[in-house]
Amino acid sequence: MPFLVLTLLTLGGFSLAHIALGLYALIRRRPFIIHTRWFLAMGVAVTLPIIFWPLSLLGENRHGTGGFLLWFPSLMFIVLLCQLAMVMRGYWILGATQRSLREALVAALTSLNLEFEETLSSIRLPSVPAELHVALYGMGTGQLRIRDGGRPGLLADVAGGMNAYFNSTRVETKMIFAVFDVIIGVLAAAMMLMMTPMMLHSF
């Protein structure tokens, strides 16, 4: 019963987050940048039912191999979350194209009075020194993170400068990710609604 309630709450939160993010992007029609910690938090929330699922079965198979197998999925997802935390560092870029991303990055670095050297996949900042890694993955999403060096708060300043540029200038956008976010959110909401009678029946 608690597991089912947790699953429904997780689906509701997951649905609301995806729909809100997608509609926010579609209504604004501007690229924006957010910290990856928000996506990590979403990943943690989605895996909570799987991690705590064995707690709903404490009365069964508590000994021997069966008990270990019950907890094995939880252990696997905890390890995956640790890996996700190591990979998802920096900031996510949403709604940008290659052109608008470069324009925003150049504007941000110029406003911070930082000299830079462009390479194929990174931006060197000789005066800091530091190296920024910028990648655009498709559907209008990308990642901004710092590879080597840099003062505390440097990446946040760069991301803030890019957001300021996006907010003040009309640039090219790519909102495919936003459409998919809304669709995923609607599907999650439908699944939650289909599972609700099951929860009510278990009372």
C-alpha cells in the first residue's frame, strides 16, 4: 500500500514537472539554462518507488537468496544514481541552436571581460585559466560545464550571462525537447490516473 501511494505521488510529480517545463519553453519561445541538479532531483524522485519497493515486502523472503534478490534492484538504481550525479554536472541548455548557443556564450564571456579561445568542443579561458566544455546534443538540448580550473562561481556567472542574453535578444530556438516533455508528462499523468482505482481498491 505505501509503495503504491509513493508510486502515484512520484508519477504525479514527474508528470507535473515535465508538463511545466515543456509549456514554459513553448510559451516563452526563448532558450534558457538551468542547473543540472534539478534533473538529478527528478531522477532521484523517479527511482524512489524502485529503491523503496523492498520495504513493502518486508514480511516476505527476508532470509537467504530471496532477500538479497529483493534488494538487488534498489542497489542497482542507487549505483546508477551515483553515476548520474557524476555525469550531470554543470548546466543544461534548453531550446538553443548551435548558432544561438555560440552567440550567447560569446556575449556572456565578453560581458565578464574574459578572453577566450575556441576549439571544436571547448572554450579555453587563458586568463583564468579554465576550460569550458559546451555540447549540443539535439532536440535543442545541450550541456555547459567546466573541465579544468576556474574560480568558484565562474560557471554560474557564465550561465547567468547566457540567460541574460537569451532574455534580452531574439535568437534562433529549437523546441523539439519541449514537445516531447509535454507528451511524456501527459503519458505519466494517464498512467497515474489508471493506477488510482487500484490504490482505492486496496483500502
